[in-house]
Amino acid sequence: MFSFFERVVLACMLSQPNVIPYVASVLTNCDFYCYRNSIIYIAITVLYSFATVIDFPILLNYFISRRIPVDYSYILSLFYLKCNTANIKYYVVLLLKYSLLVKLRLNICVLADFLNSTDVINETFLLTKLQESINLIALQAFVKPSGCLLLVRNFLKNLLIATVDISFVTGFVALDNIIGSIKPGDLVIVAGRPATGKTTFCLDILRYNALVRQQAVCMLSLEMTASQLLVKLISALTLLSTRAILNCTVSNSLFLKILTACNTLAQSSMYINDTPQITLGDIYLYLKNLKLVLGRSLLVVIDYVQLVSTTNTISADNSDFSNISSSLKRIAKELSLAIIIISQLNRRVEYRQDKVPLLSDLRDSGTLEQDADLVLFLSPLDSMQGNSYVKVFVSKNRNGKTGIVSLRFLKENNCFFSK
């Protein structure tokens, strides 16, 4: 069946050369499992590029002049194979589908042979090899060479036909005026010392985008449970303290207020994953599946990045951490997601007289500050008249300017407000 669809595609290209540009833009010779079909495909595309009329003698001469052995009767049969070129897109999709299946089966067979040849089962090695195989297959299937003209055309097309804003904002007007918007593919860092409101700040961003802008958001929490995060969200919506929410009963007058907040959150596109000791591979697969289900981009918060597990169980040094940050950046670009990662600051900022955080204060940062498109530092101010204030330093912004914004932090109600 697989070889049959390869023959049909080649026959369509020979009978109607006007379909060759489309087929060449989608398929490569690597998509043909049969070797003879692969070299015939190369011959057709080469002859077409020279504006040559492709008939049997011309195609035959191509192989003879290059001393490439081929079954001449098989080539002749392609000219006599009757097929409807109007269905060429359908044929190409089927060919790609079977091609991916064959490649995946071959890689699984290689892993099976490895298992049969050894008594030691290394799960990490097997998972790594399987992921590499899948990534290679995806690369061969979807990455096609594109010139600058094609990039410019797609860029202008997106500008002209875009009717839905897929970017994200913080919800704080003064801060958004500085940073602009957070776009899919961006990696954002929110960093600060413990108890500065980093998780609450990011939850406010997620809540604003999910409830006000009706966008999809996701929280990957490695520190707090989903129940704890839910209480924080309810607290921010109702302006009730965490204690009041946890001690509330059905007969309490506040119960209806809490129930309304729960209903609002339930109807939103907000997802929470509190899987402990999550790895980069787990994050990639979860976000890929989530985006596939939603069919649109989403804003993701990871709390916090120092708790993300690496495949290296021996040490967690800077090389491992830089692998995490660069991998998260690749995930953001590949899946077209906006990712915010919460990070700790080291103690050096506390010994500094002005207490102003610097990029070098990122704890075990590795290449974190280099991979990030936007870096926000949260630094507490002295309480004034019972209110806590936090300065947000925009210390790095690839797509805009830097600056400082002051926000009011209602710690008891788990939310921030513009000053």
C-alpha cells in the first residue's frame, strides 16, 4: 500500500507537470521509502527545474547519462498508470502519513534489537533514544528549506490577515506600557527573593489573561499543590483572606461569594499541573498535548525553575541548569507558547546597599539571563500605612524598553494592584 501511493504521486507528476512545484514544496526524497521511487522523484524535480518536457526517453536518458541503474520497465509503467491529479493533495498527505509510520517502526525495531542484545535495561537511555528518533522524524517531515522571500511573504500575510490578538499582557497598565506584550515564543523570567510575591504576581497575570482576555493559560507548579493555588485564586477574586476561605462553611454568608469565584474559574481556560519532580521531557509532552487539544497558543508559568528535574541524577550544576533554560526557550519557540519561569535570586542582593537586583543575581542562572527575552525583578519596599509595595524592575527587554513600576501588594488577599 505504501509503495502504491508513492507510484501514484510519481505518476501524477509525470502526467501533469504543473503539480510538481506543490509536491516538491511538501515532499523530499527522504519521504519515499522505496529507493527506486526516491531516485525517480529526484530525477523528475531536477528535470523540471531545467524546464525540460519530461517524457519516457528524457527520463531514461537522465539515468543512463549518470550511470544510475534503474528498472526501465518500472519507469514506463508510471506513464501508463491512470490517476486523478485533482486529488494530488490527498495522495501527498497519505504518503506522508505512511512515511512517518514506517520511519517510526524502523526506529522502534532498532531499539528492540538493542533490548535483545543486552541484559542491562537503561530506561533513561531508551527514552532518550526514542525521543531523538521522534524529533528526527518530525524534523525530516516538517522542516523544509525556505528563502527570505517566503519568510517575508508569511510575515506580511500574518500582518494583513491577523484578526485575533494572540499576545499576552500582565494586566498592569504601567508595566504593559513599558514591556509591550508577551508573544508566543517568548521566555520571561520573574525573579526575586523568597516571600516577595512572585507566585502571586504570576497568578495575577494568568488570571487576567484567562478571565478578562479569555485566553488559555497554564500553571506548572513544582512548589505548591493545585489546591493551594486554587485558594490563592479564589482569594484574589473575592478579596478574602486564605483563612476566611478555608474556614468558610455552607451556612456562612461568604459561601455564595466563594461559590461564584469557583464557577468563574471553572468556566475559564485555566489549567494547573502540580506534578512533583517534573522533567523537561514531561513539560514538553504535557504542553504539546495541551496545545493540540486547545488548538491555540497559551501562556505558561513554571513555578519555579530551580525545581525542574534534569536527566542527570549525579549533579545539578550550572551546565544542567543552562540546559534547562535553553530547552525551555526551544519549547516556547517550537510550540509557539509564551513561557514565564519563576526563579530565585541569590543572597548578594541583600548585602547591597541599594537592594537593586541585577541580572547576575539570578541564582545558579547559567545562561538563564541570555536565553530570556524579558526579565522582571520583584523587590519589596517598606510598608507604608499598612500597605506593602513592591517594585518591579524591567531589567531586560528585547522587544521594548526597561524601567521600574511600583505595585501595591495585598499579601493577605493574594493579589497585586497598580499603585
